[in-house]
Amino acid sequence: MKRIYFLLILSVIILGGSTQQKVPNIEGAWKLVTIIYSDNNEIFVIPPGNWSQMKMWSKDHWAFVGASKQDTTTYNNYGGGSYTLKGNRYDETIVYHSGKEMIGQTIKMIIEIKKDTLIQTWPVDDKGKIAASYSIEKYVRF
């Protein structure tokens, strides 16, 4: 009997001691609220009046739709594809996009969720290190 209790306690310790990196819950619809990008250590914030965008995630697919304005011209922007998420490492494979040169690319990102805000930073390398020129997009959940 003591042996059974010992094995039970040992199993609880082993199972409880194994840690997995928490995966953020990104499923649902999100509205883009901030765009920041860095180009060789110079930081730019794109004013919200110049764009409108929402992004949606399901279990293993994503899509976004929006528009941006430059001077007097409005550009439609859309895309979608599949993704993988391991911890906060996110890889987005582009299946369709308004910029045809983007189709087939995989973008590596870091995704964080703080309260109702999703933050995606990209591009990153295979180890999650942010590139010298990068973008940060912040979304709030609808």
C-alpha cells in the first residue's frame, strides 16, 4: 500500500513539475489599433486615421482585411493563410494576399497577449530574435 502511495505522489510530482510554455489564445476577431515600425533604429508610428484593419484567427488559419490611405488614394489590403503557434512563437504562411509577391512566404513573429491586447512583432529569426528593421502591430479583441 505504501508503494502505491509513493508511486502516486511521485507521478503527481513528475506531471506537475513538467512545464509547458503557455500558448496565447488568439482565436477570434481583433481590430488593429497601433502600427509601429523601426527602420535601422528609427521608430515610426503610423497615425490611425491612415488605415483601418481587422484580423481573425481560427484554430489553424488567419485572415485580415483593411484599407490604408496615402494622400488621396485608398488601397485595399487583405490576406490569409495558415499558421503555427508554439508558445509565443508564431509562423504565418501566406496563401493569398493583395500584394501578390507575398504569396507563399512564411513570416516568423512573436505574439503576446496582455489583457485584451494582442501584440505581434515581426520579423524574427528561428530563435525569436527581432530583426533590425521590424514592425509591431497591436490589436484589441472585438
